[in-house]
Amino acid sequence: MTFLQFAFNNVKRNTRVYLAYFLSSVFTIMVFFSFAVNLFHPVIASKKGGAVELIIGQTEVAILVFSFLFVLISVSAFLKVRSKEFGILMILGMTKKQLSWLVFIENMIIGCLAIIVGIVLGLVFSKLFLMLLGNILSYESLSFYFPYKAILLTTGFFTLIFLGISALTPFIIRTNSIKNLLHGAKRANRKIRFSIFQSIAAVLLLGLGYFMALSPQLYDINPLLDKIILFIENAQYTEVILTTSVVVGTYLFFSQLSIFVLSRLKRNRSFYMNKTNMLWISDLIYRIRDNARMLFLVTILSAVAFTAITGVYALSSVVKDESLKDNPFALTYTSSSSNDNEQQHINTIDEMLESYGFKYEKYKSEIIKQVSKDNQVIHIIKQSDYNNRASALGLEQVALDKEQALLVPVYVRFDPKRDKTLSQKNIALDNGEINLEVSGIAPKVIFYSGLFPNLVVVNDETYDKITNILEKYHSYSYDIPDWLNTLEVTEKLRAKLGVGEHGKYFWSTRIEGYNLENQNKKLFLYVGFFLGAIFFLGASSFLYFRLYTDLNQEKSKYIGISKLGLSFKEMKKVASIQIAVLFFAPYILAGIHTYFAINVLQTVLYSSVLYQFLVFIGVFLILNIIYYVSVRSRYVNYLKRFILQSQLHNAK
Amino acid sequence: MYCKLEILKLKHIFKIYGEKVQHCALKDINLSIEKGEFVGIMGPSGSGKTTLLNVISTIDPPSSGEVLINGENPYKLDNSKLAFFRRKKLGFVFQDFNLIDTLTIGENIVLPLTLDGAKVSTMDKKLKEVASRLNIESILEKRTYEVSGGQAQRAAIARAIIHSPLLLLADEPTGNLDSKAAKDVMELFESINREIGVTTVMVTHDPMSASYCHRVIFIKDGQFFNEIHRGESRRKFYQQIIDVLSLLGGEASDISAVRL
């Protein structure tokens, strides 16, 4: 057996240990490669700087960063478990150099194999990935090509990762004391320590993070609270503070708070001393302590995975809703007084729509623009024009006095209390000649998001008296019931009218916004789904490895207690509770994190995504349960076998 | 002129553990072992016998004093030279065998040669020799979990002697074996010592195992207590060992009883 064969045997005969790590690596590499295939596709590559390049490119970077950490953490966990083996090898005369070399070869064997399998699988599925992307971008088809660039990129980067981690191994294994390696640092006897201060900090940090996430919804309950919320909103780096406090809080939750709570539970003697409670609680404290870092990682990874998948799915499923709200009309053409072609353009639009057989309803409005003394732009629309639009949009008609004004929001999402223009009590027109009292706020955008800020509805008579006119606009809005099919006609119109002419006219359609949003969000869904899957698999791989290695340490303990008269059924219960905690504690915490993360997302959306959140969290729960059931049954079976073996041994 | 060849020499070995609360595990141990000797180290639990073996094994440096193996102080070597030293001059046998689970029995045995970068033909030749001597040819292809404890310990012994070490160190080699397997293993140690002439130092608490040695050294509370030599009869030697142990245990058993 040469040295190389030795390393090879170590990998080959340890497949069970490495299995989850290997599969997870393969999947990650496959996704990275497939995205690279997309990115380097001649059609995509020709459109430099597009959304595809940006979104997929950044996803690739995220995958690389994740992979580096994933491999680093996995490899250091593997090495820690093998410390006794390394002790034996060193006492047999292995030098440190040889040990690093051995670990290096092993890593490279697994790494190279993962790269090869990942790329081959990626090639097999590349047609599918190209089809998905083509579908998202509404391209006819993205033809298959031989992706030598993607192969080079994937091989290069992942070789670097595996090489880099291998180079770090001497720092991971502490080879200085063979004695400690051989006998294993005695861990079980270490005293359980926790800090009450840090446990409280865990609660506070998680609370702070959740509060910050919820703060927009909590507004207007209590004046003091409002001040705090405004302070948070105006603070810089809110997202950074929020994320950091949740991440640190999660870490402290597992390393301190959980141990604190379990220790408290221990003090409740009637509960603690009841049957097998004592066994699982005292054991769980040690296991959580030893696995705090792993639980933390799994929680964060799961939270990111859940948020990515739920978030992108929610985003993409509400696109239609969002564009309907953003553009209450299918098409809006706006012309200023300096535009001589207004009537001609409108005729073109009408004819074109008719020639395509679209039924439509046209609403014309006149808007005056003026600038007040304090340099504020005001747009004014008369009541009859407003009511005209209101009837099209199903809003209530208004009847204003001569001295009254109605404010119209310019964005879909508005909060009268915090929006400066919408919180005006009085409106002064014509430099204070006309003074109006605000009687209310319209419930909706009536043109499209962003058009005509600070829009005021006034009585027709008042409107006619306005003298200070900076600009007069005519805006035509078309209500087209069959708007989803207007893309072709829009493209034709764009060819004729262009995008507009500065200061003269401009026009916007719902379908274009919808398409762009739709495409971007589908793209997000595409990358988000795979990114989420990578993270979720990574988290599962950590759990698998941890349980597998724990099993070896646990079995002697179980054999011991079984001799004391613990029945197999009781043992099964103890083991089940413990595994369940390790499986579901990260899941539940990650679910809560996701809920609050989705809440932050909710602030930029008009529609509720709670439903989508519940669906996905449910899907993940089912996946987790399946994973738990299968791992638990394997675990329990192993235990059963070991105990039967030991009983047989004793009988002999 | 007849000159005794000294393989192992310990001069005034002290070993102190702990920083704040110090505990003296070894106190002024002096020992000299000649080439071809088979020496046992005995003592009650906590007496420092395993510490002593670790000090000899070059994995636990003494707090003071000098260890000389074949006239050389291994603790003065740098890390890689020390590794070479272990690889060439020392052989180890442990209580729990310490075979590598991912390797077959045969692969485990040739491991020291693998680490040394020996030729495959040399490995095969030596493996064949040592396997036939230890009568384990039939299990060479088996994995560690497929063999019995006695077989595993034979394999471990084969691994410890395949590179013809100067000094064979054994830590409770029969501790995990039933009496039949323990007897086999001890006979193996004896025959290896006799036929190859490898100097052997063994730590044990089992008088039966110790009775195979030429000389048994007793330590107690980290200090040298007594030493007895074997005469013609192993049975007689066994009785002598029991006698010393009972002398030792007269005071020590109180302590060990408390510890248990």
C-alpha cells in the first residue's frame, strides 16, 4: 500500500461519513456550473450589463462564498472527529508534513470527484437550465452550446476552494500533543457554563431584530413607540443592524439561552426526576453545548434558504397585482402644451388599438402645474376630470366646495401620517390668492405611480380661476380590459411614437412594466430557488454529519444505561426527543426569522405574502419531517444493533 | 570483552501535571533496560505507570530528567526528526489495538512502511514474513470490525514489529482480551522477544501477563517501589508478582477502592 493508496482507501471506505457532504458539494457545483452555462451563453453574453448578467453573476459570487465556508466548516468537523486516528498515525511516525499531505490528497480526491460529477450532471441538465432561462426571458430558445468557458470557470474556482481549505488544515488539527489526540481531550467532564447576561442579551437581540422588522406595522399605536420607530427608520444601516442582531442573537440563543433554560428545567425536580426526563434533559444540555455552533449555522442557513425561496416566490406571484396597482390604466399618454402632435398621436393610438381589435375606454384629463412660493411643485386637476377617472377605477365620486381640496397620492404605498405632501392641512394656490382646506385624501393612484406628485383635486369653478399656470398637461388614460395581450401593439406604437420627447410628451403602458417586473422576478425565483436549495442541503449535510459522529460517541453510553435496566422503548424515546430537538429547534427558529424577514419584504409590496410564506414553510416542514423520520429510524436501528451485540457479548 | 548494550535509560525522571494545583505523577524514576530484555511495569491504578510509558514513548516530555533511547534523547529532536525516530526505532501496541478502521488488517500492518515510503515489493515481503510468524495470514484482507479482539491485537503487534524496531512498547496489551486471547498474545510477545530479540517494555496490571516478562518493575505513587527478576519457572514468578502486589495493595487498595 503506497501513501496515495492509503489516502484513497481512507476516502473510499468512509463514504458513509462523507456522503452528505459529497452530495451537497456536487449539487452546489452543478448549480454553479449551470448558472455559468447560462451566463456564458452567446445570446446572453451579447447583452452585456443586463439584468441576467447582474442577477446570475451575483448569485455565482454568493455560491462561491457559501461553498468556501461550507467546505471549511465540513472539513474541520471531519478532522476533529478523526483526531484519534491522527494520533495513531503520528505515534507510528507520521510527520506533520505527511499528515497535511494526507488530508490534502483526501480533500482533493473528494473535491475533484465532486467537481467532475457536478460538471457532468450540469452538462446533462444544461439543456433544461437553458430552457428555463429562455422561458423566463421569453426567448424562443437558447440553443445548446459546448460550455468550455463554464467548465474552466467552475473547475478553476472550486479547485481553488478545495486547495485553499486543504492548505488551512495544519491550522485546524492541533498536532502538538499526540497524547491528547490519542486519548481525546476529555470533553464530557467539562462543566456546563452559561452566562445569564448573555442569555438575556440573546432575548434582547432577537427582540430588537424582530421589532425592527415589524416596526412599520407597529406605527401609530403609541406616540412613544412612534418616536422610536421614526428613529429606527431614519437611522443609517438599519438592515445591517437588524441582520447582525438576529445573527448574534441566534448564536447566543443556542450557546447560552437554551442551556440556561434547560438548566432551569433541571431545577424543577418533580419534572426533572420524572422517568426518562432526567436522561434526555441532562444529555441534551451537553449535546446542545457541543453542537451550538452547528445548530446556529443550520438555523442561519435554513433561514436564508426559507427567505430566499419564499421571498422570490412571493415576489413573482404578486407581479400582476403589483403592476395593476402601479398602473391603474393600461396605457397613459401625457402631453404638454408645447406638443403640436398631440391629436395626431392620440389618433394613432386609437387606430392602432382598434386595428388590433382591442376594446378600450379613454379618459382625458387636464392638469395644471404651478410652483408655490416655497418652491413646491403643485399639480392641479379639476373635480370633473377626477370623478371621470374615479368612475373608471371604481372610486367614490367627490363633490368639493370652492374652498376645498382633495389630495391624491403619487405612489401606491402611502402613509398619510408620514407623507409630507399628504399631511398638508391647507393648500395655497396662485401664490396665496386661492386658499383651500384639505378635505380628504384619495384612496388610490389615478394616473400611474410617480406621475404628477403633489396632485390636488379642486372644484371646477376654482380650477377655472387659476391664473398662475406654469404648464398645462393633457393626459389620456386608456382602460383596456384585455391588456395582457397588448405587448405587440405596444411594440408597434413604440416604433412610431418612440418613448416620448423631453418636455413635450411621454407615455407609459402597464404591459411593459409588467413584463420587465415579471422577467426580473422570475429570474429571482430561478436563482433564489437554487440558492435556497443549496443552503438547505448544506444545512442538512451538517446535521447528518453531526448525528452520524455523535452516534459513535453515544452508543457506549446507551449500552451502559441499557445494562442499568433502561428498556429499548425508553431509550428510543430519549433518542427521539434529542434528535427531534436537534432537527426542529433550528427549523422553528429559522421559520420565525423568515416570518420577520418576509415582513421586511412586505413593506415594499402592496399585496400580502403571508399565504405564500405559510405554504413554503409548510413544504419545508414536510421535508424536515421526512428527513427526521428517516434519520431517526436509522439511528435507532443502529442503537438497537449495538445494544443487542453488547448483550450477546455479555452472554458469552 | 563483554559489554552490555543499553537500549533505554531513564535518569531522574520527574513529571508534574497542573499549573495551580500541581500533582507529581513521576518522582525521580531511574531505569536501565538492556538489549533483548522483556520488562514489565506494574503498579496500582494512578501509580503513574501509563505516564511513565508515555514518557518513554516520546509523546509526553518529562518535566525534568533525561530519556535516552539507544543513547539518544528523543526530546531533543525537532518534530520531523522525532517522527522519523518513532517510525524507525519504536513499535507500539495499545490496549484498544488502535487499528485504523478504514484499512484492512494487512494494510494496517504495513502502515509504518507506507509512512516510510518503502517499496511495495518490500512491504509485501515483510508483510508475508510477519503474518506467517504471527499466524494471521488468513485475516489480512479482512476489515478491523470483522476480526476478534485477539486477532486485532495480533495485527497490532505485527504492525509494531514489521519495521524491526529497537524498542517495542506495549500499554496494557491484554486489557481488552479474554484470558485465552490474553495468553496467546503474551506467548506471542515472548516468542517475538526470544526469536527476534526485540527489547520490550510493557505496562500491565495483570499478573498473568506480567509473568511472561524477564523482569517486573513496580511503581507506586510515581516512585520506584520494587523490582523482581524471573527465574526458571514462570509459575513461580507469577506467585512472586502476586506477593509483591499484595504488599503494594495492602496500602494501595484503600485508595483504589475509593477511586472506583
